[in-house]
Amino acid sequence: MIAILCAIRQEISPLAACMNVSRKYNIDEIPFYQGDLNGRPLTLVQGGIGRENAIKAASCLLESTSVDLLISAGVAGGIIHGLNVGDMVVAERVGYTSQDDFDGEELQLEPDFVCKEEIVQLARQCSDDLESKIHFGNLLTVDKVISQASTKRRIGEQNSFLAVEMESAAVAEVAYEKGVDFAAIRSISDDIDDDLQLDYDNMISDEGKVKVASIALSVLKNPQKLALLSRLNKQTRRASKNLAYFMTKLVPLIETNFTN
């Protein structure tokens, strides 16, 4: 069976809407969706934002469900020119850095993870049939939201990464430990020139959930942030919709050619 792990409801909802969901349940407060996509069995997991939540969710999934392929999916921030909102990134490798200060510091990388080559090749077969532009390359997992455009540019100039996100390396780590094949597919929600100017430390809880009350208070203090939040929400919805559409094409192809 294929399983897809996303972080937040906005990422998983468009894909769940494309499925015939036969069972929805929680394990240790982690939402699971089981069913089929175009007749192919599929499990979705909403794991929460960040490394610790991704490890917990991936471990819970693989201990409770027989999985042939685990895909880390969701949105990401583009860090090179040429990646636009709604574009897809299919990872060939996933790198990770635990550093939290990128201003003037050389990027410190830990060992990376190789994505299943057959899945990358199957994704290439899908790319000609999509309106969204598909990019193939490397993703970087970080432990904090990269909100400043200048920081995105600095990271993108130092290495060969296309985009940054917060879960894929952790999901890969668990998949490797369990002997399960791994892939990572992301859709761009903010590009290299997007300067988000938001205090994400106060917007995301330790459990990886969006803190609605904190966001509302922030908007009350600075009404200009409402327009920024509205734009980011619109971009995230577009990215998630494109991701779901891509998965409706890729999952049946994988089931036919790859899984047992």
C-alpha cells in the first residue's frame, strides 16, 4: 500500500476529497484516512508541522499499517528562481540541517536521504500530462520556517536545493529505519521573492498545529498582516490543489508498476 504523510489539514484535504475514504480514525491524536484513489488503496496521515511531529506520525503509521511506499507530501518554499507558486517538486534527494541561524552562516548539512528512483521516473512519465510545471531535484528540510526572501536566496545560492520544507527528512529517516521505500513530493506555496514577514514561532504550536488565536491577535495589532495572510492562504490552497491533482495521476501509476 502507498501512504502519504502531510503536515496540515490544508495540504491533506484536497487529496482526501479525491479519495473514496472508507475509514477515518485517530491514533494518538494523529488523523488517518484510509480508502482508495481511482480504485487503488491509499492511506493519508496528517502528522503536524516539523521534525518531531513527522517522526511520531511516520512511526505510528508504519507500526500500525503495512506500507510499501511512504511519500512525504505538502507545500514548500521555493529558494531558486524559476519555481513559481503551484509548481511541483519531485525530490531525488532530501537533505537536512538543524541550524536555526542562516544569516551569514554557511549551511551545515547532515547526511541526506535518496528517494526511490523508480518513483522519480514514474513521476517523469506524469509530468507531460499536467498544466503545472514539474521540477526534479533536491529538497532541504529545516527546523524553522524560512520567511525572509533574503534568507531563501542565501540558502539557494549555497547549494543545489530547489525548495525548503519541514518534514521530509524526518519521514525519510523513519522509512529507512523500517525498511520502507520513500519519496518526497512538494508543491510551491511561496517563491524565492515572497517575503512572508510573519512570526511563525508564535503561529505554530509545539504540536505542529496553527494557533488561530495568536494569528487573530497578531492581525488585530497589525491589520496589514491580514492581506499577507490572505495571500499566503490563497497560494497554499492553489499549491495543495495542484499537489492533489498530481497525486491522482501518480498513485495509480505507482500501484500498477511498483507496489506489491
